[in-house]
Amino acid sequence: MFELLTLIVFVWLLVKAAGLALKLTWGAAKIVAGILVALAMPLLVLILVFAGGIALLAPIALVAIAVAILKACT
């Protein structure tokens, strides 16, 4: 009878420990994800601004070259 009671207590403790481990890892994952998002968002915005700026520079440069050629011809 004591062995059965001990087995039940140990199984109950195992389930409680597994639940606590899942809660801790989930909380840690949320903290790490929050830090990564906080660090990555400004970097992503900067990359998009620079990529968009470079994409806009090509047509502006072509127009400027065309204007310079037309001015040189007249």
C-alpha cells in the first residue's frame, strides 16, 4: 500500500514538474521573442528605407542625366 501511495505521489510530482517546465520555457520564449522583435523592427525599417531610397535613386539619376544631356546639347 505504501508503495502505491509513493508511486502516485511521484507521478503527481512528475506531472507538476513537467507543467512548470512548460510554463517556464513558454515565458522565456515570449521574453526572447519580445527582445528580438524590439531589436529587429528598427533594423527592418532602416533596411526598407535604404532599399526604397536606392530604388528611387535610379530613376532620379536617369532623369538628371537626361536633363544634363539636353542642357549640354542646347
